[in-house]
Amino acid sequence: MARVLIRNLNKFYDKDVHAVKDVNLEIRDKEFVVLVGPSGCGKTTTLRMVAGLESISSGQVLIGDTVVNELPPMDRDIAMVFQNYALYPHMSVYDNMAFGLKMRGMDRGEIAKRVQEAADILGIGEYLRRKPRQLSGGQRQRVALGRAIVRHPQVFLFDEPLSNLDAKLRVQMRVEIKKLHSRLNTTAVYVTHDQVEAMTLGDRVVVMRGGLVQQVGEPLELYNTPVNRFVAGFLGSPAMNFAPVAVRDGDGGLRADNRGFVIDVPAEVGPRLRPYAGRDVILGVRPEDMQVANGSHPPGLCFDAMVEVVERLGAETLLDLQVGDQTMVAAVEPTISAKRGDKIRFAMRPERLHFFDATSEAAI
Amino acid sequence: MIEGAKWRRWVYFYVPLAVFVLWLLFPFYWMLVTSVRPDRELYRAWTAVNYAPFWTAHPTLEHITDLLTETLFIRWMINTLFIALISTVISLFCGLLAGYALSRLKFRFAGTLGTGIFITYLVPQTLLFIPLADIIRSFQLGDTPWALILTYPTFLIPFCTWLLMGYFKAIPRELEECARIDGATRWKAMLYIIFPIALPGILSAGIFAFTLSWNEFIYALVFLSSAEQKTVSVGVTSELVRGDVFYWGQLMAGALLGSVPVAFIYSFFVEHYVAGLTGSVKG
């Protein structure tokens, strides 16, 4: 049982590329933490430094209470699952799973027991004699998972394990990994660029960009109160709509004026937005927080939009809207019939509006 | 494949293929025919009525028995085998370690070193034998098998290193990383994971190295002088061509028997060997 503590972690490549910048993170015992971000954000490098596959330029990594900076990967008591499965092609499934145990000099009986146990959990018992090339992608990834769990490590590391699978299998394996974690109850660090995986798997999610940690928190915390425009735009699909607005003092409160629409700034945001009066800020609103207006919506939050594209997904319908010179996406009930060229009046949900500083992009 | 009418397959596939095969195999056929042709046919004038260069009506094993009993041919075969095997083992061992290091380890001048090794391979042997002869003389190794065993690696090691380097680079890095997390040291990961996967490449390098040393001529000609030390390639050409007299029958019998071990090795490993050349590692 172990927590992972990352202190002021930095990685430089060839002195001038600063891939990971001062990362601080505490991963609690038994916690499932997901590092997410666009490619090149430093998430994989961070994971590889925890694994010991990449040298640490400065800072510390602790597993349990031990500083592991100088420990070789084999002595860190971790197991890692790779994106390309990294199964040993010349060994059978059984030998793939047993390799780590053999290397540690475990006796044959115990190895057989552990491999069988892992194979049962993952439902790969009947493939134990096969070679990896005789397996499908999903089966291979199961073997890779099995190879990690037979070791009973202190920490699991996952490096985009589902990226090579097709969409349907990915969803299925995602659920299995989640189940596996609740069953094994081991600390896990999971790297992905897929925000859906991050939101669904993580007890906590770490959003990274350009080597910097942007925000750490529980999935919904990140979704509902992103600290900046990047986190707001990265999580959620379809992505949050952003519109530049000028904050103006109107009668009875602040108003946000985009040339396409003018809305009343909700009272609870008022005090925070007050210093920005007379300046431009960025308004963020998620597609599901724009509703087709009816009489009950306060007129100060309504605006007109023209439908450009209708995407019917079944469970919901996405409308690409032209609002002034702005394009926005709204997710509406599938029962709403709309077609290209329709003019529809929308209302924004006041408690779900986000405002970001125009230059720093930090949440206001 | 060639599609369309049947004649297209003949014109564009079978006929060119047949021409190609005939062209390639003709020298071997000539070698075979000459080695079993009796002397009275071999030296018959081409204007003679019964002149038949492409076949013989009276095949004989006379040249082959002469070769085996009256020359040191068997001794030459043993010499060549001994030299080729040991220099292949040495070169393969060094090539494995060097190829692995250059493709996997990060160290200063790794790239420069790799290019350097390649450049040494490009220096022609016809230039290199002059300084090497001096070195061989200084170590008093002239006219011993060691003169060749120690000089063949000068071109075999760069060759093996480069071939294996390419092969190691094609093996996903994650396999080794995973092994190291699984509890293997770098050495064990190399031994249990990388080398078994690279086996086709290692075999190819070994076969090539063996063939190159088996066929080598210049060093063997320069560094060996006494008849009983010679290798097949030098022995046959120097001992069976006396002045301007060519013992064609025995020459060709020697060439034929000399190519048997190489042909045997090729056919034995052909599957691995082809896999090695196409360099496929399937996950």
C-alpha cells in the first residue's frame, strides 16, 4: 500500500527543452489518479519518471516513504501497462505473465497460482498457451493488464493503455479497468489524452499543459469550476463555447455584451466581475447549459441564434448556431425539432456561466 | 501479381523469370559439368567434330578423387571452416554488444561512433591489407590461421554491428522497459527479451559473416604462404593453376565442393534468414 508523492519535479531534454515544469502532486494510497492533457503536455514524461524509465532532472519522487529517484525500475515495486501492449512476442501468454515473477525468483507453484488467478479475473484462462500474435487487440491488452496484476505491485502505472483499441472495445475495457481497480484496491496513475477516460476513471484528475499542472481535482470539480480557459475547454464534449464579451455597467447591474447578444451578468458573479467593467473578458458556456427559451426564462439571459447544422445523436441533438459573428454549439433535447436556417431563442443558465480573464485566461 | 489474359502472365512473368534463373544458374552448371568431364573432352579443340561444350557423355569422378587424394584440399576445407567459424563467433559477439549499445544506450558520441564504424567498413580491403600485413608481421602471426581470424573481424564487426543495430532499433523500446519494470536487469532484459526477438537478425548476421570469411581471398592470399595453411579460395587457385597450366577439372571440383558448406548453411537457415532481411517484429 503506497502513496506517490511528487515534489518539484522537472525534466529537461538536452538542456533547452523543459518538458515537465515543477510538478507537485500527492497521489494518495489506493487512489486512482489520471493525468490528462494534449500530446506533448508532459504527462507521459511525468509517468515515466515515476516508473524510473526517465531520469529526473530535479525534484523528488517518493513511493511509500522512500525517495526512488535513484532506484532502478525493478526496485520500485510498480507495474506498468503500455499503449502498444509491449507483450514479449516470443513467449506464450502464460510466460508473458510469469516473466516478472520468474525474474524475482518466485517458486513455480506460486507463479502458476498467481497467473491462474489473474487469468481468471481477466477471462483469459483459455489463451494461456497462445502467443501474443494469435490474440486480438483487446485480448492482448488484457494480457498486459494480467502481467501487471500478477506482480501485486504497490503502484500501477498506465500509459494510454486503451489508445490502440477501437471505440467500442475502449469503452468496455475502461469499465473493466475501473472494476479491476476497485477489486485490487491499489494506487494507480493513469495517463491519457482522452478526457472521457479521465473523467470516468479518475478519483482525481490532473490536467496538464506545456509541462505545467493546470488543475487537480475530482472530475466534476474540474468540470464545474475550471480554473482557466484551457481546463474549461479541454474537459467536456462537445467543448465549452467561448465568446469575447465587453463588461458594461447597465441599469441594475453588469451586462456582458457580445455583438451577437447582450446578457445580464448573474448577481453572484457581479462582485468578482466588477473590476472588469469597461474591459473585455471571455464568457464560457457549456453546450448543455444553453436551453431553448420559453416564457419562464428571464429575458436578460436570452438571445437569438440561427441554426447552421443539426447533429442528431439520438440521446441528444447538437445544434451549431450562428450568434452574431460567433459560432456556438448547443446540446438540446432530441424532441426539439429544428432545421437549418431556423431562428431560435436560447437562454443561458445563469449559475453555469464562466468568465475568464482575456489575457491571463484564468477564471474570474 | 500480373492480371489479365494468360499470355500476359507468360510474357511478363514466367519467361523473364526463366531467363533470370538460367542466367544465374549457368555458372554453377558449368562448374558442375566441367568437374565431371574427362580431360580428353576438356582439352578437345572447339573445331573438332564431336565438340560438345554443354554436356558430357562420359562423366567421371576422376577430378574429384584427384582433388581429395593428391592435393591438400581436405586440409584447406578444415582450415577455412576453422577460420570462418571462429572469426564469425568473435564478430557476432562484438557486433551484438556494439549494435545493442549504439541503438539503445544514450551516450556521448554514440552517433559519431556509429558512423565511424560504418566508415571503417567502407575502406577497401585492397588498401587495408598493406598496413595489416605490417601488423601481422610485427606480431609474428604470418602463415598461421590467427592472421585471418584476427583480421577478418576488421570488416565483419562493422558489418554485424550495422546489421544488428538496424534490427535492434526495430524492436519497440517498451518491450525492454517493461522487462526492466518486471524485474530484469538490463543484461537480463537483453538476454531474455531482446536477443530472442532479434534471433532472425542475429542468424542473418552470422550467416553473412560466415559466408564473407569463407569466400575471402585477398587477406588469405597475402597472409598465408605455405600450402598446408591455405584456405579453399586461395588453395584451389594457387595450387591448381601452375604457371600457365590450368587444371580445369580439379579447379571446378574444388569450387564445387568449396561452395557446399555455404549452400548447406543457407538452405538450413533460409526461413530465419529471409525473416531477418525483411526485419519483421510482430507484436
